[in-house]
Amino acid sequence: MDGKIRKDIQPGLTVDIVLKADQRTGKLTRGVVKDILTSSSHHPHGIKVRLIDGQVGRVKAIHT
């Protein structure tokens, strides 16, 4: 899954996100979702989440 649909993402899932500072390079950061920050049901660049460690970014991949 690519992280563009909000209903696919729930707290506790392991995801890869792109941090704002890494948008140019596309470097991914893996972590566990704490909060979902995007309120719309879909976002073309990925749903924005906060990880348990406090980092915020857009979901690029969901690990099951």
C-alpha cells in the first residue's frame, strides 16, 4: 500500500515516511504511527502522520 488513502492507516502500523527535510532526496524514515494528521480521506502526496518518536512526515509505504 502506498499511504495515500487515510482509511488504510491506523495508529500502531509500521510505515515509511518522508520527512519535510528529506523531500528533495526522498530518504525514507521507518517508524510506528502515533497520530494521523491529515483530515481528508485522500492525499496525492501521502497522508501526514506523527510517529511514536515525534517525527512528522507523509506516508510512502505501509508495512504489514
